[in-house]
Amino acid sequence: MSSSELLPLTLIVIARDEAAVIGRCLDSVPFAAEKIVVDSGSTDGTPEVAAKHGARVVHQPWLGFGPQRNFASTQARHDWILMLDADESLSPALVEEMRARLPQLMASDAAGAILRRQTWYMGAPMRWYRPMVGEKLGRLYHRGRARWTDVRVHESLKFDGPTVTFRAPFVHHHNPTLAHRQLKILRYSELKARDWLDRNRPVRLWTCPLVFIAAFLKDYVLRLGILDGGRGFVVSQVAASYAVYKRMRYYEMHRNPASRELAGKLLGLDP
């Protein structure tokens, strides 16, 4: 693509050990004038793969999801930023829609845009489960008019101004196996428990059975996981287990404070 066809927009990807998927993500945004990968200590060659796919690599020790994204925003040459995860990519339809609509959006006073995400799970797109079908997320923004929340995990983009919504979806290639998903759950639970610890949230281990039942029924019934068959059952059970495990881990941090450092080393997180 010639430089005249590029838009003054920076694609940013925060990553660690994502060599297998980072190239697909970067290549899916052909119109971005700049591509940056903020790497937090990969050992699988992610920086080298990213560089081969046209990205500038910035090394930054892990700060937590929200702070890491906010740091990444400061590294861009352009004010308009598209933030994707390494296992995400733009669909061809969204590429064409963005090419048509971005010039007008970027010339306006808008703070950003809401994108729709479609998730592939166990090798195929989910059809009914609501969190994985048409999920609306803030990912495109002007860095002077939006900011990521400063939390370690489950961060969100807060806009200071109007937004628009794109119709075509981008794609989330969900964890390639359940083993990968379980490892991510361990890390996410650790980060969430640390946030709770910072806020001195009360320990309520007795709620765990109720939390599991409520979380499972919410995903399997109310969010229509049941209509996706076996995959809907699996995703609902995993979500409910995550809701319980992070509470058990938080309880352990209170019972045994030394476990924080031990678990952090095991999971590759800072103390």
C-alpha cells in the first residue's frame, strides 16, 4: 500500500509471547500509518515477528492491563489509535468500512468509536452466546479524548465526548485450547485478587456456591449459551468457575500473604 493510502492512525497491540498470532493481527490493519507492539517480556520471538510485520516494538515491563494500555497510547506518533489484542484481527468488511468512514471521523470532534466483536471458540464462530456475538467494545479513540481505566484486569475505555459505532465486526480468535484458557484464568484471577486487596474488599468465601450457580445460569440461560450446544455449556461452566476461583484466590491471599509472591513468580507476574 502506498503512503498516500495510509491514514494518520496508530495500531497498538500489547503483547507477551504471542508470536503465533501477532502477525495476523498486524497484517489485518493495512491502512494504519504506524504499528506499535508494546512487549512485556516475550521469550518466544514475538518482538522479532512483530518487526517483520512492520511494527515498531517498545519494551515495557508489565504494569497491568489498564496502565499498560495508557502507557502504550503515549508511544504513538498519531493521536488516533486503534487498540487490538494479539489474538484479534479486523475482518475484511470492517477494513473497507473503516477506509470509508475514518477520514470523516478523524476530522471531527468525536472521542472515538465502538466496534463489534465476533468470537471464534473451539474452532468456529459462536452463534448465540451474547458476550461472543456482536459484543460492543471501545477500541478506536483519540488519545486526548479517551483513557483506559487504571485497573490490572478487565479494563475499559472511557470516552470524553461523542462516539460512533461501526457495523462490521472484528474477530476474536479465542484461546486455541481450554488449556490456554485455564492459564489465562489463573493470571486474570491473580490480577483481580490484587485489585481487591488494594481496595480492601471484604472476604466472602461463603458466597462461592451461590456465585457459581448464578454465573452459570446467567451465561447458559440468559446469555443464550444453551443455544450454542456443547460449546455453550463449556463456555458457561468456565465462566462460572472463573467467578469462583478468583474469590478463592483472594481468600488465600488473606490467609497466607506469602502466597502472592509465590504465585506471581509461577505466573510470570511482578510481585
